[in-house]
Amino acid sequence: MAPEEPENYRHEFLLDQAPPERAALVDLDAIASNVRRIQELIGDAGLIAVVKADAYGHGAEPVARTVLEAGAQALGLAHIREALELRAAGVDGRMLAWLHTGTTDFDAALEADIEIGVSGWDLEAAAEAAARTGIPAKVHLKIDTGLGRNGCTVAQWPTMVGRAVELEAQGLIRVVGIFSHLAVADEPERPQTLEQLDHLDAAERIARDAGLRPETVHIANTPGMLTASRYADSHGNRITRDAVRVGLGLYGLSPLEDTTPEDWGLRPAMTVQTFVSSVKEVPAGQGVSYGLRYRTERATTLALVPVGYADGVPRVATGGPVRIYPTGDASATYAEVGRIAMDQMVVDLGRPGLSDPELGYLHAPVVLFGSGENPSVNEWAHAAGTINYEIVTRMSPRLDRVYLKESRS
């Protein structure tokens, strides 16, 4: 299914009056479209839209409102604090938070009707908060089915379930969910995902045999959701279960190395843009940036792009792509050269003479990544030796967030 891409999507930043010097444009229509596409892919399963980490750098509040309006059934957060911030901003809807410390404010979570993922000690903390507030805690019991991070071990699961049954009988908690997290769903050929599903099935049986009645069993992340057909059997889809927790897919990105967002009918939501701040002619042999690790092979023109690692661009990235849109010449994608600095990077335009004002390179719009003909975030991830999740999430508050909706002209 091809993504729905509005006309002029590529050049929205050119149509703005007085756009920010540096910005992350976030297309809320793309996010809403992605929610609808995900619902098509998961069928009757519910969507827990993961908006942790400031919605992967896209902005938690506007994204949360957008995904709920588009049909997501709940929001997923790592920290209770993140959920409380959304509540304080007036965001309604179900919320689940699952990563806690000894100073987490469980009382505030219950008072704000936030569901709590628990892995062990936090089950007791949630129950104690319920006793103090008089509000039963809605909990999702988490089992570690193989990832080795948070979650109750398989060996301790019967004990945890037994304690949950006791606390339910006391009216302190209500077990509304059971969940786990996948380790290698982005490598669908590996057998460990099926092993994790077996552990989850067994954990659910133990819980139900003990008398618990969870409404929602969930394990699938974005790669699990995208590859769900591999795990269907005669009893339904073993991986999408009652709900999926999707993060990256909301933002129009693919976690699978050999597929693009467009392959799945998704639209990238973030475009990082700035403007060329300087152009100058230099001779062959000119060194560029700290360490002078790059030298020009011939006389050429260098363009200065005023973003760097303080803006979230990885310093370790080598040859990351930028697309420049001069007013008097054809747009093209160039590789960053030299070491990325705190506030800036340099692009070799490949030939001399481009400092001519009539060509319009000075102050020309620059896109680091986006959609369409612009570089993809995956290209920056490859340049930095990391994953696309990290690139979008690390975009700094120094980049103004500009939210685009269908009302734009």
C-alpha cells in the first residue's frame, strides 16, 4: 500500500513565512495516517501507541493527541513521570507506564488513572500506593520471556502470580494485563521469537489457572507487528494477541533492515531542516574541520550547515547526507565532510564557482532527513553506525518543533 503523501509535502518548509533557523518539522497528518495503516495491519488487536521519550523526539503532547484521535486505544510510556506530564497537559485516554525506580510516584499514578507495568518489587509498591490512596492499582504483570531486561523471570512467575491473586483479593490491585517484550523481532528468521511466544502462552495459562482475568495480553513491538503473518496459526495471531505496542512505526520508520517505510504503507513524520549559513571557494588541499581529516581533492565550494552534535546530529557520523535546495540551481544531495562539530558541519559541493549569489546556495534550505527525495533517517543511522530509533530520538530541543497539519496551505 502506497503512503498517502499530500501535494507539496517535500517543500512545506519553503512555503512557510519566516521559518525557524533550525527545525524538526513533524507531520501530524503522517502520524495519523500511520495509525490508520497500523490498524489495518493488526486487524482486531488494539494499538498501544508508544509515545515515550517525548514521542521518539517528535513531541509527546501533540503526538499523543494525534494518535488517540486517529484511533489508538492507549498510550505507552516508559516512566510514570512522562504519563503525568501528559495528564497535566490535559491528555485523556488510557496510559501504561512500565519502568520504575525507588522514587517513582506511584500514588500520583493511581490518582491520575495511569496503569502500571510491574516486574517484581514494583507490584508491592503499587499495592502500597493503593492502600494509601484508596484507589486500586490497575497493573500489567510483565514476564521476561527471553530479552533479559525488565520483567519477572519464568522461574519466579508462579510466585508473582500468586502474590497478585492475594492482592486482588484484598482489593488493592486489579490485573488488567500481561505483557513481555521481544528481543529479535527485527530479525524474523531467528527462532527466539517463537520461544518467547511459547513462554508468554505458558505465563498466561498459569495466570488464568490461578484465577486472574487479564483483559489485554501484549508482546508485539513494531517489528513484531510488521512480521506478524509469520506467527499466525489456526488459533489466531500469536504475536499481535490482544494488542500491540508500536513506537517506531507510528513515526513512519521501518525497523527492518531490508524494508523501507513505503513498503509497509507508512509515511516518515520528521523532516530536519536548516539553511546554508556560508559558502566559500577553496583550493585543492583545503583541510576541513577539527583534525583536518578531510582535504579537498580539487578547487571547490564548501557550504556550512549550522547544525551539529548539540542539535542531536551524531559526531561519529561520517558522510551523512544533506540535500540542498538552491534557488538558482538544481537541488542535490551531498555528503557531509570532515568532523561534525558542536554547532556545524561542512558540505563539499564538488565544484568551484557555486558562491555566485545568483545560484542561491547561500541561505538555501537544507534537509538532513525526511521523506520523498530527501535523505532518509536510515542513511544517517548508517553513517553513525546506529539505528534510526536513536537518530530521531536524539534530535535536540535546539531544533524548534514545527507541527504540520492538513490545515496548512
